[in-house]
Amino acid sequence: QVQLVESGGGLVQPGGSLRLSCTTSSTIFSLYGMGWYRQAPGKQREMVAAVTSGGTTYYADSVKGRFTISRDNMKKTVYLQMNGLKPEDTAVYYCKATYQRFDYWGQGTQVTVSS
């Protein structure tokens, strides 16, 4: 079982920034595809950004140019740098690891964008 621990959420004003982190103790982190998802109240969970084991990145259209996903295989951590935050970015953000046919999820971290 892969355990993922997210951190870095909180309350921020519109236009502000946050950096989310997701770390694991797994020894094969570098082989995982990693992603950030979010779920707002009353809405389905959606992909925000993803990075493959080879470093290719993908973004939802709604966050392109504002969010950046990155990974540090030595630290076994994936990051989501969020700039230019908007109230519609408010959600619980989840980290996901994918390896072979399996997905593993973190517990989520709340991001609230409000003045």
C-alpha cells in the first residue's frame, strides 16, 4: 500500500499563491505517475495537473499558466505551485500516484480562496 501525505493547503486571498506538497516513503516513487486532483462541494473530482515518471506534464485548461506541477524524486515529493488563485480554485486537493494498474490517493488538503 502506498501512503501519500499532502500538505500546504490553507486560506489565501484572490491573486495569492500556495504551494502544495505530496510526499511518500515509497522506494519506487520515481516510477510513479503523479497527479493533483481537486473536488469542490457538489462537484465531481477533476484532474488539475499531472506529471509522468519521465517528467511530461499535463494541465487542466482552467489552470494553465497559473499552476505548475513538479517532482523531486530524491525527496519523493510532488509539488503543485499555484499562483493567481481565484475563488473558483477553492476545493479539497488530492494527490494521486499511479503505478501499473493501481491508483493511490492521499487524504486531501483544503484550499480556500476568499477575501
